[in-house]
Amino acid sequence: MKIKYFLLNLLFILFSSVIFAQNWQEIKTVNDVCTVYPEQMESMLGELNLDFNGLEKVKKAYQNGDIEKACTYLLEYYKNSNNAMHLRVNQPVKTTKTVALSDTVLNDVFVIQNVRGQVRYGNDGHRDWYYKGPNNDEEWAWLSNRHSQLSTVLSTYFETGNPKYAEYIDLFLRDFIIKSMPYPAVKSNTSVWRGLEVAARTKVWSRIFFGLLKNENLSPATQLLMLSSLPDHAHYNRNFHSGNNWLTMEISALATVATNFPEYKDSEEWLDYSMGTMIESMKNQVYPDGVQTELSSHYHNVSMSNFELFKNICDKANKKLPDFFNQTIEDMYAYLAHAMRPDGNRILNNDGDRGSDRNLILKGAKKFNNTEWEYIATNGESGTKPVNGPSWCYPWAGHLISRSGYDADAHWSFFDIGPWGSGHQHSDKLHLSISAYGKDLLVDAGRFAYTGEVARKFRQYARSSRAHNLVLLDGKVQNPGSKLAEKPLLAEQYKITDTFDYASGTFNDFNDIEGVGENLRTLFYVRGEFWIVVDKIKTDRPRKVETLWHWHPGCLVQKENRIVKTKNERGNLAIIPVSKQKFDIKFIEGQEGPVAQGWYSPEYNKYEPNVASIYSTDIESEETLVWLLVPSGNEVPEIHAKIILEKETEIKLEVITKERGSWKLTIPYQNSKKAKLEFN
């Protein structure tokens, strides 16, 4: 294989003067492409199994040395074959209708991860496929090479029938394929030949090739260039794929080529390899509780969608996957349904965006005939109320999702006591997010960006403990932890009852800390009422303890003595210290230096200031900090809490309100069996 690519590269160099003498924009016919790129066309024909049923005329012409006739017969074969019927569509009636979004793309203006940029052209008339956008961001260049913009234009063409959209696709692809030659056949991180971009193009191109196969606006030359480049794409995904969610995208792309183009010599081997690799990856990439090991809801969705795509590919090819494969997809949907906020948005954790999963869950509910997921996704408007819940614990992921119910105003919290994650990790163990009454209150900061100007300002902040709701000791942030869980949470670490939820976790690896310092955090949620957070600090010396609470930018945050609370029109939360430490309380918002603090990113490349309220106290030895977190639809009601008893293994509290009565809570630090709640 390497010899073949070496010879192709050599031929490419030898014929380069001929190639560039030809105006590539005018290469449209079979004769044109065979005249200017004879070695590519011959190599493409050599990639085919010419004994494949239907390719008899192609084989005869090829053996007679008539490459042009062989290519002509090949296109005739594809137009009349029955493969990839699910991608073939009836061509639209010609009109002059337009769509503004696609017209923007036709001007080579692409919006990549919320950044708008216009691709430049070189002296040779080709687009600059390495252009990094207006912010000099490598991610911008990578994502523009996935060709998702062509999917938008293709949909617009089918919607309007305006030929200018199909003509743009034709020229775009011819430009890209010619400029990207020769295929380097090595693992790459370049804008053009990186695994994720190769995989994404494969899927987009398949839709274009078969969708426009009988359309006069996709020229024969472009069709043949696609057929010559797809084996290179498959070769890359077969030989240079990565792991985790990348693997799911790359291997599903390999299977896409193998099943849509079974005429390639290696298609059968590609599909067999895809099946073995994807099955093994699912075993290693998804915990037994159905959560993807990167522990980012965003990338959980990416992996799940590609597992699902792979299952559909295998079903169409009549290739049977093990029963656990479909069950795992179902379990992954269940996690999304159970973790979903009442407003339909997913958890914002590790590298990810705050986006809605509502439609995705409804799709899963229909597919798996699960009316309980439908009930959750519709806030109880349709479907069947779940038998279990409303709170859920995922013991391998270490995620506790607490809820008061399934209505739009329900309380919701996410408590993280799991491992660091196998990819896209943040140092955020023991973080707590809270929403209530349709409003996000305590939030994770988000991911900001991976590369470019935004990343240079905020990437370190996004990944650090400073961007999360947890405890710092002596100003030290958390070190990375274990990437994978070797076992699920112990039964003593969590408990869900009809009236309360309990979970506990610990962290003791702070960066560059002197001596021994540990935070043992316990969460106790009284269903429909409030949360108690207990931070037991173990130390061998005096410490400065900082407890960080980050608020959604839409919150109006105030301080009243020791209490920090919001004064929103609707949806509020009060943080009330119950323990007796003296606190210095600071609000930091939109700070860039000496370290970033008080920033929030709901989507990639989007960010804004938010309030970080920081409680600081100095302790001489081991102490326990206790916090009462009270949500309310309107103004937070008067409420009192006091510590009744504090022992080495547990703490007892009483919480009193005039309207509702009083609760007595027994909160063990690490023993769920002894957690108790009494209400009077």
C-alpha cells in the first residue's frame, strides 16, 4: 500500500506542470478528468473489484487500456445500481428560490463554532483550505474541512431546486479534491488530513454522490474525483483512527464507505474491521451504567449518535451485531433522559456545550418505545410517569442527578463524585450545579474554546478547579485524577429514597500543596425543599479554605450578611452558611488577571462574565463547613438551620421554616445507610 502511494506522489509531481497548465475549474467531463488526471483515474479503477456484479463493461474497457471508456461505464453502473438506495432522492423541480443562509455559504462565508469568516483564495484559483478564520484558530480550519456547509447547501438545493446550489457543490468538491492531492497516507494533524475531518467528509460526500448522481449539475469529472478520493479517506480511517469518541466517528465513516461502495476491493475487509473495532470500542468506551467514559454529556451524545449510525449501517448491510450493542445504545439514551434539566438542556460538564437534548430524547423514546423518557422530555405532558426516580445515580460515572419531579419548575442538581474522565476532562471533582423554577442558578463555566484567541484567554481557566463549584485549599487547584473508574461507587457513597438523596465523595490531590489536605464533600437533598452541602476539611496544618459558587450570568446576585442569594424575578437560590466559621465573602466577575475568574461559556467560542461568590476562611485544624442551599420560585422564604450534633463520622442538623415545619437530618460523611430524615 505504501509503495502505491509513493508512486502516486511521484507521478503527481512529474505531471504537476500539466495539471496546473489546465484550468481546473473547466475540468467537467470524463474526457477532461482522464486527460488531466490519468494516473488518478487509473488508480481509482485499480481500487475496484472489477469482478463485482455489474462491472463487466468497466473491466473489459480497463483491460483494453481505455480508461476513459471504463470511467464512463463506471458512472453508468452507479446510476443504475441498487446500492445506497436510502441516499438517492428524486431531483427537485428547477426554480429561482433562494435561502439566505446558503447564499452566505455560496460567498464562501462559513460560520464555524459561532465565528464567521470568509475563506480566501490563492493565486491558483483554489480556496485556501488551511485558512484558520478571522481569529487564527486551527479549530476553524479543521471544522471547515468537514464540509458540513455542503450539507446545508445540499438541503437547500433539494428544498428550492435552484441549480446554483448544486453548481456550488460541484465546484467546491472539485476544488477541494484537486487541491488536496496527493493523499499523504500518514497520520496527520493538518487542516485537510486529520481523522475527524476525513470521517465527516466521507459521510457528507456519500450523501452528495448518491443524492446528485443523476443531476446534471454534479459533473462527471467531480463524480470520478470523489470516487478516486474515497478509498484514500477509507484508508486513513482504517489505518490511522484514534480512540474514544473520535474512533466512533472514524470507524462509522469507514463502514459508510464499505457499505455504500461495496465495489471497492477492500470494502469487505473494511466492514469486518469496522465491526470488530466498534464492538470492542463500545465495551471499553461505555461504562456498564451506560455513560461514555469521557464523562462529558456533549461527547456522550457524539459517541452515541455514531454507535447508532453504525448500527443502522450494519442493519442495512444485514450484518448482525451482538445484542449488547443495541442495549448499550438504549442505556446511553436512558442516561440522557434521566440527566436532562427540566428545561430540556443537558448537563454542562467537562468539555461541552449547554444544549437541548429534548428532541434527541423524544427520538430515542420513539425508537425504543419508552414512554417514560417521553414523559421526562415533555415535562409530563405526554408519556408515562417513570416508575423509578425522579432522582438517579450513575455509579460508574459517579453522577448523582437530583430532582424534585419532572415539571418545568422542578428542582435539578448535578453532583460529580466520579473519575476524571478518559478525555476532554476538567479538574472538577465534587462540583455541584443547580437549576430550579426554569432557571440555571449554580453553573459550571463551560469549555470556551480549544484553540485560537478565546482559548488563549480562557482554556486554562475552563479546565481548572477555579471554574467550578468546589473547595480550594491554600488557593491550590485539583490535579488530574484517574481517567477511568475501576469499579462503581460503593453502596455507602449514595442513597436515593422517596424523600431525600444522599451522596459523598472525597478529593485529596491538590496541586503543589504542602502536607496533607482533603475535602470530604457530602450532598443531602431534601426532595422539593433544599440541599445541604457538608465540606469536611481534613488537614495536618492551618489552611485557607475557599468555597467557590459560580452563578449563571442571568442571575442578580446579592450579599446579605453571611448569605449570598439571587434577586431574580423568578427562580432564586440562597446560600446560607450553617457552620460558624468567619467568612470573607468576595464577588468576582469578569476578571482576566492575575488569574481568570468569573466567566461563563454556554457554547463553543461564546462567553460572558458571571458572578463567582467566594467564601474564604482560615482554619487551624480539621473543620466542617455546612451550607444550606434554598431554592424558591419567588423570594427565598425565611428559613433557619442549626447544627444539633457534630461527631467524627456524622453531623446532625435541624432546618426550620414557619410555613412548612421542621426537618431533622442525620448526615454521615461516608455511610449512606445511616443517612436519615425526619419531618415535623
